[in-house]
Amino acid sequence: MFAPYRQTILDKLKRTAGMEDIEERIVVEGALTPVDIHERYKVLNGAIYGLASHGAFLGAFKPGNRSRQVKGLYLAGGAAHPGPGMPMVMMSGWIAADSLDQDLGGRGMSEAAREAGQRDALRVPLAAE
């Protein structure tokens, strides 16, 4: 797929961006394909955002933040609950840290912290707004 897609991109740049001579101007070229990502970073099938968060099998079944196989291992990131994207990855780290805290005898996050991520969604607008 790489070579034809590369040509499609170059053709579009020629047509829409007025870069008719783009191919003659390329001095150095590199590519990073899903196969490269898989081999370099050991990410499932080269998925840069972790596991797919849609579909019949993966939508609601992301790995939890506590490893079931290794006691004391906590997972965070795009491939762990709740999923990919910066806000979700940050939340994943937050959930993993909370899980660790609870497992070590802590109380976990406070109710105010738990609600913090929902504050805007639950807030009732003021009459002046």
C-alpha cells in the first residue's frame, strides 16, 4: 500500500498546492509504516493510538489498569482503559495511580477529585450565562 499511497499524496500536492515539481525537489525521504511502528515499539499491529476503541470486540473491553497477570503492575496509556488520545491517556494514568494507591491501603482519590472530570458536564448554567 505504501508506494501507491505515496504517489497519491504527491499527486494531490501537485494539483492542489501548486507543487508541480515536488518529486524533483525531494532530497531526503523517510517513511514510518505500521510495520515499522510494530517492530520498533512492539505496538499491536503498529497501531499508534493503541487498541481500537470501536467494534464488536474491543469497544468496551480495553485492558484494565491493573494487570491480571502480574501483581503490582499497573497499566496506563492509549492501549489501557479508557483509551487513546491525550485526555484519555492522562485519565488512564490517573486511574492507574488511584488503583495503586487503593491496593497499597490508601483511600484512592477524593470524591471531589473523582467528580472533577465531570464538573463541566454536570454543571447547571447560571441564569446570566
